[in-house]
Amino acid sequence: MTTNTLSKHVFSIEDFNLWYGNDQAIHQINMEIPRNEITAVIGPSGCGKSTLLKTLNRMIETIPSVHTSGSIKYNNQEIFAKKQLVEELRTHVGMVFQKPNPFPKSIYENVAYGPKIHGIKKKKVLDEIVEKSLRGAAIWDEVKDRLNQNAYGLSGGQQQRICIARCLAIEPDVILMDEPTSALDPISTLKIEELIKELKNDYTIVIVTHNMQQAARISDKTAFMLNGELVEFSDTDQLFSNPKDKRTEDYITGRFG
Ligand SMILES: Nc1ncnc2c1ncn2[C@@H]1O[C@H](COP(=O)(O)OP(=O)(O)O)[C@@H](O)[C@H]1O
Ligand SMILES: [Mg+2]
């Protein structure tokens, strides 16, 4: 995969369908995800948000019953192509989960883990990556004096920023986030939201959230999903102020979900 020429859209999704066994969870989705913007995916529980997100870095393939049809291109290259290596895709497309999931290791080791796997051994280089990633995740000042302490000793909000730093350490192009603040208190949530807005300068963010206010606060574009379909995908201001589809309007005005 070549990233020398970057496409305008990080992902181009065409006529995409996904089944868990016989149950179709994603129906005929067409969507282009713009580079260096924040795209939010909203919709009621079970509508397929996580499924769609986990497809983008092929994490979904860990579930054996899954099969798909259609096309998803990352940077103009088909992600399901036989020659496409999953490991390589995942170095470009990182992921942050709902519950902070640091390893039971030191703060330093959590962040150095990915680069080490990619063969970086020099302590000085690793030190630099760790500092840069922790700074990028807006947590350096809070942890710089205790890098050798276990990450489990941190608060939930700090752990989530460590997980974001761990993701930044592999220098991704896209960061997928699945409800990254739903396990956090309001102050930590705001910190992460501020961080996400800053990350947009250097990365493309796709964030699943069940919190419509969060989508409205931070995203440039919003996708509304219902029953596995993409009902509407618009500029966030437009979607919340002037939805095109009656189902979007019903959802954002709280009539269901
Ligand atoms: N591992 C799985 N096996 C079978 N069905 C699944 C699995 N994961 C999710 N589903 C089903 O796919 C649909 C979409 O789920 P999901 O993507 O988790 O929705 P959301 O993230 O919007 O809540 C739901 O009907 C759910 O029950
Ligand atoms: Mg989900």
C-alpha cells in the first residue's frame, strides 16, 4: 500500500453489506469519509455503528460468521483485496475502544508497545516516541514523572488518554473511536473531546457516539444509521438543524432511540 499520494477521502464505502451468519447487520451503505475531519456516527443501540467502525480496520474479521459484499477503499485501495495485509492496514487505521483498555504494564510500556512490535529497539528513539505520543494525547504533564508506574493506577479519563497515546505511537492516518467517553465522567469527557478536536489537525477521526450532543459539539460530518442503513450523512450543522430525512428528524428530536 502506498501512502505517498493521499486521497481526499480516507475511506470510500460502496454498496457495502455485512452479515453475521444469516442476519444482515449492514445494508447497502455508500459513504465517503473525508480526510482531516471528524466524522461522527450516531443512531440507536444495535443499528450497526460498531459493526461499521470495526469493518474499517478489518477487526470485524475476528468474528468467523461475518461475511460481506461491496467495496471499501482506504486511500484508494480495496481493504478486502487478497494482497492487502491486515497488519499494514491497522498501522494506518488505529482504534480506541469504549472502555479504556491499557495493558497491565507501565505507562511507558503501554505507549512503547506498538513501536517495539514494529522493530524499534533504541531506547532514545522509544523515549522520543513515548513523549511525543503522550504530549499528543494531552497527558504528558500529568504522567511525565511517573512513566514507570502501572497504567492501571490512573483514572479512567487518564487511562483513555494513554490508550489514545498508544494509538498515536504507531503514527496512524485514521483513528477510529467507538464511544470513547461513554465510560467517563463529564470532566474527563470534555478533556477527551478537546483532544479529539486538536487531533483533527493531524489525523482523520471517525467516532461512534450514542451521545448526539457530543456529535454536535465535535464533529464536522455526521452519519445517522438506523437498522443497519445509512439514513443520512451530512455536515453536522445541517444534519442537526435541517435534517433531510423524517427518520433523522424523529431521532434527533428524541422521538425514538
Ligand atoms: N458478534 C456478533 N454476532 C452476531 N450478531 C452481532 C454481533 N455483533 C453485533 N451483532 C448484531 O449486529 C447488529 C448491529 O450491532 P452493533 O454494530 O454492535 O450496533 P451498535 O454499535 O450500533 O449498537 C445488532 O443487531 C447486533 O445484535
Ligand atoms: Mg456499539
